[in-house]
Amino acid sequence: MTEIEQLLARVEGKARNTRPWGWTSLPEPVDAATVARAETVLGFRLPPLLAALYLRIGDGGFGPEYGLLPLLDSPPADEPAAVVQYLANRESGRKDPEWPWPEGVLPISHWGCAMYACVDCLDPQAPVLLFEPNADDADHAWYVDALSLTAWLRAWVDGTGWYEETNEGVDLAPWSDFRIRTTPTPAS
């Protein structure tokens, strides 16, 4: 069994035995057609591990705090689906250039108070970023939660994430690529 297979098995075990706030049950996984449809709407591919979570474990409803968002449609939770939230954030960023939303950064989990865990789907490592919009400006709203989705999931199953009571006061590093990823390139 590969390291990723082992991690998926651990995530699945925890997902079957714990419910995040607001979820009464673990939704069924999505099918490959739903992932393909989501990728078409988004205009980019999901990292393989993220796709595997939705395909093998459930359409949201597991993970830290409020859990993973549903991928394309909104099942029982009142949370918007990840794709819907991404599109809304991109549109909002176009309307308010002071708060741009980076292309390819998919919100996957809501923390409350408008904060989201997001996966940078354009980076091969698929880092997980924390969007904390309660800052004074967008330049101070993005942090690196984990260097990869793999590390983020391990922190959840191991109980070592920054959000755990035993880790109070952990400071996350600012995401230094925010302005690089949101500055419009001149038209050719």
C-alpha cells in the first residue's frame, strides 16, 4: 500500500467516525463525471489527492471544523459547494480589485467568520492556504496552512493542526505568492 493509500485509509476511518459541526452524516462520494464536470467549470484540474477524497470518501462532510465543502452541489450542510464558492470569490475579486481571489485557489473548508482553507490547485504540491479576510487588507489575509494537502490531512488525522486546542498561538507564515498570483499580466 502506498503512502497516499495509507493516508486515504486513515482519513476514511476518521471520516466515518467523526462528524464536523453541522453535518449529521457522511455524504456519499461523487462519481468521476461529477469531478470532470467540476474541473470543466473551474477551468483547471483538481489535485489527484483532492479528487480522491471526493471520489472515495464523501462529497464533503469530513475534516477539521466545518469539514470539507461539497464539491459541486450543496448536500445537507448549508455551506456552498467548493466550485460555487470559488466562482463567487473570483467574481467578487473582479468587482473589488482591492480583494482579488487568486486563480486556481479552491476553497475546500469553511472555518467560520468568512475564513476558508483553500487548496492551490495550480501548484503541484497542492499547498493548503488559509484565507482570513478579517485583516485590514488582502495582502494580510493569506497564510500557508500546510505545504501540501497531504500534510494538511495528516495534521487532521493526527490531531496536530494549528486549530487544535493544544496548538494555540501557532503563527502561520504569510503566503508570499499572493500578489504574484493576483497581479494582472499585461495583454499581449
